[in-house]
Amino acid sequence: MSGEPQDDCLFCKIVEGHVPATIVRETETTLAFRDINPQAPTHILVIPKAHHVDAATLAAEAPQLAADVLRETQAVADEEKLESYRVVFNTGSGAGQTVWHAHAHVLGGRGLHWPPG
Ligand code: 5GP
Ligand code: ZN
């Protein structure tokens, strides 16, 4: 069921402490940790602790939690002293989503081109 921990979900395992991660921030409802394969000097993932498959599902099922995630992207950027940064929610395999637990990528620390690839 959406919102419940999923046995086969990598990010649920990180939330539960069963898979290690470099955690940079934690709130009651969210977790922020460094991406294992960084695409910029700062590359941090912000996730809801509860399992929702993607950002749109999260926004529809738990809008307050979606707001918590967005607020945390700003907190992460502040902590990393990023003046400019990009928040990305890859949604669907065609857009590069590989982990089916909603997550915001916070990218910064270098120039970011537009449009993205
Ligand atoms: P997506 O491709 O779904 O938008 O993003 C998933 C992200 O999770 C990727 O950027 C990938 O590098 C990251 N990732 C995959 N496995 C792990 C892991 O075990 N630990 C951490 N910290 N990040 C991971
Ligand atoms: Zn999950």
C-alpha cells in the first residue's frame, strides 16, 4: 500500500537504516542524503520517509508531505551554501527514474545548463 514501507525498495531500506547512506539532514517526515553517483559537486537526494512511487503520486496522496520535501530542498541548499541550484524529480523510466520511491535531486556547485539532457 502506498505510504507503507516496501521490502524491495532501496530508499525504504535507507530510511530503515538497513542500507547505509551519508545522511545530511533528517526531519520527522523526510531524509536527505548524498547521491552515490554525484552529477555535480553537491548532489543530494531528499525523500519522504513514507513510500510513494513518484513525485506526482506523492503530491496527490500526501500533499503536506510533498511540501515537506520541497521545503527540505531549500534547507539542503542553504546548508550547502548554494546560491543557485536545481531541483529535479525524474518521473518515469523515459525521464531517467530508476528508484520508485519519490525523491528530489538537489544539484549545485557548478554551472547548470538549460535545457537539461
Ligand atoms: P533516479 O534515477 O530514480 O531519478 O535517481 C535515483 C538516484 O539514486 C540516482 O541518482 C542514483 O545514483 C542514486 N542511488 C542509487 N542507488 C543508491 C544508493 O544505494 N545510495 C545512494 N545514496 N544513492 C543511490
Ligand atoms: Zn520506498
